Amino acid sequence: MFLSVFDIFKIGIGPSSSHTMGPMLAAARFLDDLRGGAEKTPGAGELHRLGARLYGSLAWTGKGHATDRAVILGLCGLLPETLDPAEAEALEAQVRRERIVRPEGLGELRFDPERDLVFDFGPPLEGHANGMVLKAYDRAGNGYHTQTYYSVGGGFVVTAAELAARDEAPGPQPDATGPAFPYPFTTAREMLAMAARSGKSIAAMKRANETVLHGDRLDTRIDAILAAMDSCIERGLSQDGILPGGLQVRRRAKAIHDQLLAEEGRNLAQPHQANDWMSVYAMAVNEENAAGGKVVTSPTNGAAGVVPAVLRYYRDHCIGATTDGARDLLLVAAAIGGLIKHNASISGAEVGCQGEVGSASAMGAAGLCAALGGSDAQVENAAEIALEHHLGMTCDPAAGLVQVPCIERNALGAIKAVSAASIALRGDGTHFMPLDNCIRVMRETGRDMDVKYKETSQGGIAVNLPEC
């Protein structure tokens, strides 16, 4: 099992990595199949029309998460990391008006979003709560090619066949065609044992593994992710107004930031003001995400504010912060995120918000602990504390929008991350509940959680709103 830091932290667009980025990437994969001469249905004629059907959480909260927009843009050939928001808006309007997409290499294909993009509110597909089926048809309406995709969180997409293969052979799988990594670990226990044997820190082991893939470009690529996170915070701190979607949620990060700046140097700050700084950094990111702006999955869009807020807190508020420390923070956070994704889930539709904000908080806690000089045992302890105190958290976004309660949840996730790192640093790394066990509890809790609390907007806060 190896997930790169650039698998966990990907530059994309809001409001959701599973509902926006995932479907867009699935559409891109489908187009690649068609371009590559995918085996078509016997007897089918010339490729003429495309269609998409969304299931489960993608259907129930797809409108609020802009899944329809993502599918349209994906079938046009756009990708999250290179998308220009202004170009995308114009292109979506054109497709809805003309009912045609023009993906490169495939010519003009019929696609009417009103008819060919279906939100199926029946039973979800068996493989995952975020399922979608993409189809191509010939001129007579006969099937040309069909593929089922699952958006499994964090912008990761797998086909039905890939998901089945993974389920049939769980656990670490050797990759005979891939590179050999010097420090392969699939559990926190293995990670700590390997660190003890090698004498290397978690950050150093992760760096050595990443260097196999990225060589001397590693720091440049890490710095690009750090810069993208910081730019997202800055955009969020400079914007105000009402977020799209109809809930009339007002952006608050700019106003809070202005208040904090006004209090500087006036001896008016309460001791807990540090929490306000962490909160405003996280809120700035998630307001940008809610507005469909450019964010970094950390490990998902719905939890995109936690790790950037912890990084900004480290850089601007912690004594002795360094560039190398920030890089180590990101590397260690990615290591923990990879463990959680491999052994449980980072998908709110699969395990609730414990898998999104909970995972992000664990990642931020471990990374900050490492950046502040914590031992490997303290780093593992910090991750466990943060995750443990998000267990059972539901995913219940109002109207399917990543706004209420998501924006504030990121703020509290960042505060918990810093608190968890601080508690761990005050100890010697010895603790009762291992991180592996906590991850297992999160997986089991998500499995047993009622589906109405897993990103369907059918329970919790989503159905207990004030009358307007």
C-alpha cells in the first residue's frame, strides 16, 4: 500500500472531492475509454450520445454538491486541477443550451443534461454509496459502451471491477510493476516498528518513499501544495457576501479576520484568541470550497480547511517554525491520511464526517506534533487523540451543501488537531488506545451508522432546520 502525499493532497475545485472532483474524473476516464477504442457493445453503430445516472449519495445531495455540473464539465474534457472557473461556467451554460459536448478526439456528441443526466433516488449501487453509471449510445439509441464508477472520497475514483478486485483481496497487495519503496507500512504499528528499526522519523521515512517517485522535484511539488493552501486561505480572508446555494449563509472569515487584526497591539486579546486564528483560517478555506473555488483536498474537500489551518497556525504562531517543518508536517499528515484511507475510509458517504473532518484532524495533529519536534510515538498518539474525539460524527449537510455544519466543523477540527498535538507533546507517547484500533473503531462505527446520517441529507442537522 502506498499513497503519495500528492494522492492525499490534490489541487481541485469545490465544493466536494467525492461529489464534484470524483464524478468529473470518472467522466474523464470514460472519455479516455472511448478514445482508446474501448470494447463496444456487439452490433452497436457509430458513437452518438452520452448519458449518466447517479446513485446513492451522489443522487441525494448531488444538486447541492454541484455533481451535475461536474459531470457536464467532465464530459467536455475538463479536469479539476486545470479548470478555469470562468471558462467552466460559460461551457456549462453552452452545453445546457446546445445539448452537445465536444470532448477532444471524439467530435460532437449529444448530451442533454435535462434528459441524459439522471438523479436516481432509488437504492444505491451495491459497491459504494457514491455510485454512477456512464453510458454511450449509437444513433439508434443502442448501447455502445457502459462503465460503473465509484467515487470513494478524496477525489479517488474506481470502476466496479477495480472495487471488486480490492474487496476480494483486502490488505497490502504487492505491485510487481511499481517501484520498491524503502519503508513500506500499512498500519501504524508497522510504521512505528519500522521507524524504531531504521532510526528514522516518520517524516524521514515518508520522504524517502516519496523520493523514489519524485526525486529532487519533491520539495518543489510540496511547496506548490503549501502555496495553494495558503492562497486559498488568503482568498477566503478577502471575500465577503452570501455563499451560493440558497441557504443565505454569509461568509464570516473576512469579518473575523478584520476584528483579529484590529485587536493586535491593543492588549485586548483573550488567552483563547489562538483558537480564533485557527478557526478563521479553516473557515476561509471552507467558504472558498462552498463557493466552488480552488482548494486542496486534505484529504477531502469537505475537510479541506483543517490541515491548511494547522499549517498556517504553525507558520505564523508557533515559535521556531521553519520551511522544513512545514514540509514535514505535510509529509506526516499524508502518512496518517494514507493509513486511514487504506484501513477505513475518508468518505463521508461511507462512514460519516468522522472519516472527513476526523481524518483531517488526525492528520493535522500528527503533522504538527512532528513539526514541533515530537517523537514518533508522540506523533502516533496525537493522531489517535484527534481521531478518537471525532468518532461517531455524522455527515448531515443542510440541503446537500457543504456549508452547514461543514464550515464550522473544519474550524473545530483544526482546534482539536492543535490540542491533540499539544497533549501528546506533554506526554512520552505512551497511551492506552493505539491508532490502528481507533481507525478500526471508526470503520466499524461507519459501517453501523444509519445511511440517513451519511451524506444523504436525510437526517440530523439536514432535517432539523428553522422554518423560513
